[in-house]
Amino acid sequence: MAQPEPAFDAAPVTAGAADLDLVEVDGKADLDRFIKVPWGIYAGDPNWVPPLVIERRGHLGRKSNPFYRHADVRLWLALRGGRPVGRISAQVNHASLKRYRDATGHFGFIEAEDDPAVFAALLGRAESWLAEQGMRRIRGPFCFSINDELGLLVDGFDRPPSLLMGHARPYYGPRMEQQGYAKAKDLIAYDFPMDSNPLPKSAAAIVKRLGTNSSVVVRGLNRSQYQQEVEAVLDVFNDAWSDNWGFVPMADYEIAHLAKELKPLIHEDFVAIAEVDSEPVAFGIGLPNINEAIADLNGALLPFGWAKLLYRLKGGKIRSARLPLMGVRKRFHGTPLGVALAFGVIDRLHRNHMAKGFTQAELSWILEDNHAIRTIIEASGAQPYKTYRIYEKDL
């Protein structure tokens, strides 16, 4: 179970706002300073994992990230005496606006020293820019979209984050609330200790019955048809998640980009695809928890980081995984077969990861009010251990 949030001292820790400068990121040097802000914020935090700088450049780069094809984005640094003390993004996601027509803009990548003046300056700048774009509400953090890293950690600070999940200082949430932000939705991350957590008898019985259904097959990924397999899986994903809060389907160019980015990490045994009468209708994807492999690289792959990372990836040194994507086609939701398909996918991934020496997995993220999938996950033996919060505020 998640540990209680550390006590927060609400007394202001501030040097004032007069000496703060807000600078819009413009060019490679500014972008690198934006990327490196967390190094100062999390100094001394044993649970923070420095991201790979080269990966962050790719994600934030206008030429390399297809998100910019349907979004307007701004990035800002907060400087005090020329030293970065915070950062934030603001983005207008036109794909989200087209779907929901809710005049809601987003913020993301927020990091700041424990100073209400810094939070006020950063959030205020994001709010004013979004208002200038015609937005009436701000919501986040989204880094950049709901299909990327999102949410602010508000519970479960005692363990490092998993792949593509965030970390935060315990003061972040209270500082957000001091600026008028309120909870929009919580996202739950589940801890699944695979080495000591076989499926309960009830779930195992469901999986056994599923195996007697001649129209159902649960298989791995056919790597020789990688692109087609990924497209089929994400077609199921776009259907399965279509009614979820805040969901925005991936465009074809985003699917192609994601397939390319994930290819080095995807193992055919760590993808489970359930078919009914040869049609893909459910899936789950497990990825090695790269954070376990990069925690001591300090964000750098040179001069020796590449060798260490490759050795850990190829040498079976990673023992934890993350299940970031799972879904069952919508027409099976609420049906006994739909439940069986979900358990079948989890069971296959569980067994295959254990066979490769993995001992722990994170199942994330799950909407707090998605009771159907939470019931299935908890019936599989997983326990909630981290909570990430989406905040919002009217402009």
C-alpha cells in the first residue's frame, strides 16, 4: 500500500517575486536549461530518477515530437539571479478541443523550488497565455497530452517512479492548491509483486475456462509483422479507452511515432493479444522499467552510459516492468467474456515476465473511478501504491 504523504509545512518559504524573471524558452541552450531544472529541485532525493537528456530533447523538440502537429506550445523558465528555479509548459491541444469543445488548455512539466512566488509566477504565466488563446480553463499537468506522462504525484513518495511516470516533492500539491487549483481526477498506480503473487483461485478459474473456448486465442506479438501488430493493438486501445475521462485518440502519425520509439523495448513475449474469431479484441503491453537501468547515469549516455544501459537491457539485469497499456474492445465491456479476456491478458503477461526473471510490475495508470478495471486488477493481487492528481482551475 502507498505510504502516507510526508507532513507539509504550509509556512511560506519565499525570497519574493520581485527578483523573478520569466523567460520563454527559445533555442537549444534554453531548452537544455529547461530540461535540467529538476536536477536542482531533487538534489538529495533518493527516489528521483534523472531522465535521459537525449530522450527529453526528443520529446520536447518541435521537429521530433508529432504532438506539435496539432498543438500550440510554449515553455518558460523562472530565473532568480540568472539561476533556474522553476519551469512550466502551456499547450493548446487542438485534437482535445475538437473532441470536447470545452475551451480547456493544459499545463505541464511543472517543477519549482519550494517558494509560493515561483509557483504563482509560473502558473500565472501559463494561465495568461492560455486565456489569450481563448481558453476558459487550465488543467494539468500533461507532458504533453493524456497519452504522455501526466498527473502530479500526491501519494507514494517513498519509491522511485516507473518508466514514463513522474515524481514530485511533497510540497507541490499544496503549493498548487494555494494558487487556486483543485482536483479534477486522480490516477492510481498499482504495485504487482509477480514473484510472490500468482492469480487468486477465482481469477485462475476464469482463465482456465477461457482456455477451453475454441474461438479465443491469447497470443504474443508477431515481430515479423511489427507495424501491423502495433496498429492493430492501438486500434483496440482507441476503441477500448474511447469513453474514458479526457481520452484523446492517437492520430496515425502518433501511432507510427510511438511504434518506432517503443520498438527497442518491446519483446514479443511481453505483449499479449487476445483474439475472438481471429479478431484482436483485447491486449496488454509490458515494458521493462528503464528507470531501474538509468537511475545512476545522471541523465547522460556518454561516455559510458550507453554501455551500462545496453548491458542492463541485454543482460537481464532489469527486474521490474510497467504495464502502461491494456484494453478490451468496448462491446465486451461489462460482459463475462470481457472480464475473462482481461484476466487472460494479465495471466499471460504475468507468466511470461516471471519466466524472464521479473519480480515486480507497475500497472498504471488507472482512473480512480474506473471501478470495473480496478476490480479486475485488485482481483489479480495488485495493490495501489501511488496516486497522481490532475488539477484544474477556471480562468
